[in-house]
Amino acid sequence: MKIVVDYDECEANAVCVGILPDVFEVDDEDNLTVHQEYPPDDILGKVREAVDACPKRALALKQEDDA
């Protein structure tokens, strides 16, 4: 699974950071960084939670062949 970000939609409101700070980071200039584009299976539940919590629906979790 791969985390995909629609940067045109992302407002860097950091909801995802609050859920998974080891995976997502918003810098001082409000740019979102994904530290683990391909997160390990053991945290996929939290990744899905972060994707679903995004108020702008700027995050997606896709199968590698769909990305």
C-alpha cells in the first residue's frame, strides 16, 4: 500500500500528523511531508485512520499497482 497526497487539496492542517507523527510532518512553511510512502503492515490501521480523518480528503491509500 502507498500513501498518496493530492497537494492541490492539502491545506496542511496536520490532522494526519496528530494521528501518525512518525509518518506525516508539516513544516514551518505548511508543507506536508510523508516520511513513509509505503508504510509497514503493522501501522496500516492508523494510516487508514489518518487518511479518513483528512478534512480535505487530500490523502489516499492505494494498492501499489493502482498508484
